[in-house]
Amino acid sequence: MHIMPLDTPNTMSAPATTRIAPSILSADFARLGEEVRNVVAAGADWIHFDVMDNHYVPNLTIGPMVCAAIRPHVQVPIDVHLMVEPVDDIVPLFAKAGADIITFHPEASRHVDRTLGLIRDSGCKAGLVFNPATPLSYMDYVMDKLDVVLLMSVNPGFGGQAFIPSTLAKLREARARIDAWTQAGGQPILLEVDGGVKTDNIAEIRRAGADTFVAGSAIFGKPDYTAVIKALRDEIARGETLAA
């Protein structure tokens, strides 16, 4: 298995306490291999891979074939976010295609615990995704099977949306639940945020407790990926100073 530790950052990037995960939804698909190589060279820690089925969300994107195609181009974890329903049939296909992390929405699974177990049994790290209106209470019954919790700070379906400010309070609540779990002896759980993450708000998002940041249009399409990722990291560091 190719699975990589989730807390091992890109060697060109910041300490392992935080991760930047560019979303290829905003990349130039005519040059996708080049795009992912370039963002990793610029310091990206993960590659975020948005899968939409035009059923669970009103958009249609990419499948396991594209994941398998980009796998040889990157030596960082591929973070697959499944916005599909049903979930279970597609999990083994993405695991075989090279995913390191697979997250899904609890509303899209008939049996959340079973789906998390399926992801882990397939050799991947597992996580739940929470839409803006989805309560965090789903976490409480499956904490032992979570490697990642992903909070959507937009309603899923399309890239380029604005960050929903109420996500900050939800991040603080999720952070408190995760910290209580780990302090009681539970395994580490990463807290990821996706949607409208930019240089002008990432410090506040970090201050609210996120440690992993998905950014699409904030990175892809910009003339200098290295400069953008550095600017994001500088703002993350500022958020840590504010939190202190």
C-alpha cells in the first residue's frame, strides 16, 4: 500500500501541525498532471479531490480513473472527498486508484459506522464531512473510526463560493470535541475546512481550530503557486499567534 502518514508535510512546507490541500476542482484540467506537480513543488501538503455525482450534489466532476491518473505525479496524500450517494460501492474503487484519505457525508450513507470501517479496511484513512446545516452529533458515535473531520464552509457542489462565517463557531465546537477525545486517550483526528478559504480569512479559520485547509480558487489560476502558498502559511502562523 502507498498510504502515507497524514501528519508528514511536504518537505518544502510548514511544520506538521497544519496542512494546505489545494483542490483540483479549480485546476486546469487540460494540464492536470502538470498542475498537481506544480502545486506540490510549491509546497502543498495534500491534493484535495472533489467527487460529485449530480445526485447528492448538483454537479458532476471526476471519478477513480482521474485519481489513478494523477497518482504517479504526486508523492503527497490524495484526499478524496466523496459527494456521492450511495457511498459504499465507490470506496474500493478510489482506494484501488490511489486515495490515501476518503471522506464522505453521513447523509449519503445508510450505515455511517459501516462505511467508515469499509474505508479503513480498504487501506485508507477515513473521515466524515459536515455540510453547513449538518449537526456535529454524528461524530459522537464513531469517534474511534475517524481520522479526519471535514467541515464545509460553503454548501457543496461548486467551487469559488464565499466562506460562510458561522463555520467559525462550528469549527470551535468540533475542535473542542476532538480535543476532549484525544485528551481522554483517543487517536488523533485532523480538523479540515473546505470552502472559500483565502489569504484574508485563513488566520481566523486557524484561530477557530482548523489544522487542514482546502483551497481551490485561492491557489489554482494564480501566476505564482509558491507565493500564494507562502502567503497562506504566513496567515496561518498569524492565526496561531492570535490564538495564543
